[in-house]
Amino acid sequence: MKERQRILSSRQITLLVLGFGIGGGVLTLPSSAAEVFGASGWLLVLALGVLYTGGAWIAARLAAKFPEETIIQYSPRLLGKWLGLLFNLVFLLHLLSVIPVNIRILQELVNISLLPGAPTWFVSGSYLLVLTYGATREVDRIAQVNELLIEIAMLVGLFVALTAFQHFDPLHLRPLLSRDQINLDKIEQLVGMTFSFGSIPVVSMVVPYIRNPQQVTKATLKAAFLITLVYTFFTVAVLGVFGYKEAIDLSWVALELAKSVNVQAVILQRLDLILIVSWISALFTTGLVASFLVGLALGQLFQVRKYNAFLWGLVPVVYFLSTLLKNFFIWSQASFYVALSSLVITFLGYPLLYLLSLGKGKRHV
């Protein structure tokens, strides 16, 4: 990688991982956690975050061994031509599948609160075109947009969670680890929760752009820790305010949390709308980074430097896939399969590649 192409700071890498990971998951994660683990749902979120932080460490160490390449480029050398191609296709399909789910979550948010009468084709289509246009920009521009939007979304989300503590009841978090409340047999909800932590592939693709590859592990672990902290804190706030039984019945629990807040300032009386507008920014960063990674992966698979044509060519395909996710329950099911592919890549693919890389003589950085 030429020095002029190493244009991203360690902080920008951290925020790119955050931008991909912090998105629609925060709107529904507390409800899923309550359904599986009851009042102790926040402990389940924390445990999943710690588990994925371990996966992030492995992915970062693997990326650090190949600071000049993305995982698309070095995986065929480690796995062999055909097995490497199969892994790359699974990796690419995983990134691609995030985008239709992301589009449908945004469309639901817009139709619920902002533009109830807006046609689905208009909301989804215009959003997809903006995503695609943004993903064709240079990586430093994408990083700068992500840097601004994800910080705004996180600040607003933190403000909502903190102000909601006026209704917080510690008794709602008890009893701790009650057997009557734990339902580990709900595999679909448990696996679906991991959808919120599936941002690790970012580091596997952007390490060639970081100015100091020595900092990639630190930047990745920092992002994984922040994602875990954000989701755990937000889940504690939701369960503490509503209790786990009520949280289970709320589809968009984050919006209900914002509605529960009483703020005297006139400009903040509709805090749920402020949360929606800011969280659209978080959804946009997820879709933007995912679209960029898909284009970059396709360009490297076909050994083409200019991948813009691939992204524009995928627009009708992605739009069609988004139309198949007609309601909340269908796209929740789709997110289960996205999360399942994330589990396979994170806890099977990365460890296998890392073990194989140990004998290849590549240096750690």
C-alpha cells in the first residue's frame, strides 16, 4: 500500500467500526435481551459484547499480519484457491445482506414517525441511491462523514438514556439470573441479538488505509469495548425504566424510552423525534460503510480498481431484496441469518485464518 493511500487515523478506524456496529440494533436489542434473559438481560448483552471483543482481537491481529492487504486478498493464500474463494463469497454476501435490512429499518422508522404517508418505494429508493452515491466517494470522505454522524447519534442516544433515569427503578433489575426468567431455548432471539455486534469485518477491509498499522489492534478493541458499553448501558436503562415484562412487548423500545422522558424545554418535548432523526444518522453510517465494503470487496475479487460500476449495478438487486422484507417480523427473521453468518465468520473463519497465518512468516505489527 502506497503511503499516500494510508490516510485514515486510528480514531477514524475506531469510529468506522462504531459506525457499522451502532445502528438499528439499539432500537430492538433490549427487548430481545429481556425475552431471553428476563431482568438480567443486560448481563447477556454484556457477555455477548465481551465474546465479540475477543473475536475482534483475533480479527485485528490477523489484519495486523497483513497490513498491505484486505482479507479478500490474503484469504485464498491461506485457505487455498477454491476454499478461499468460498470464504470470500460468504464474507461478501454477509456484508451485502446487511444493506437491505438496514434499508427496511430506516423505512419503518420514517413511516412510523416522520412521514407516515410516504410511499415505501420513495423512502427506500431515495435512501439507497444516497447510500450508493456516498459509498463511491474516497475512503477518507466516507470516514469523515461517518465520524460526524456517529458522534451525533451517540451523544443523542446517551442523552436519552441518561434523562430516562428519572423513571429508573432498581427493583426492575431483580431478581438477578432467575431461572424462571432465563429462556436459552429461544435460539432465534439469542442468535439475532448478535446482529448488533457484527462490525468486526470492517477492520479486515480497511487496515491498508490506516496511517499506522501498529495501532489497528488498539483501535479495534476500543471500538468493540465502546459498542459493548453503549448496548449494555442502554439495555440497563430500558429494563430499569420499563421492567423486563413490558420491554418484551415493545417493538421499538428505544422510541418508547424517549417518549417516557419529561423535559421542560419546548424544543425537547418530542424527544422521540429527536432520537429518530439522530438515529437515522446511525443507520446511514451502517449502510454507508457496508456499501463501501461491498464495493471494495467486489473490486478486489474481480481485480478492478474502480468498483463504482459494481455498486450502481447492485442498486436494483438490493432494492428488490429490501422489498422482500415487508414488515418487522420478516426483517427480524432476515437479521437472524445475517447474525448467523456473522457468528460463522467471527468464531470459525477468523480463528482458522489466524492459525493458518502463524506459519506463513508474516510479521506482526
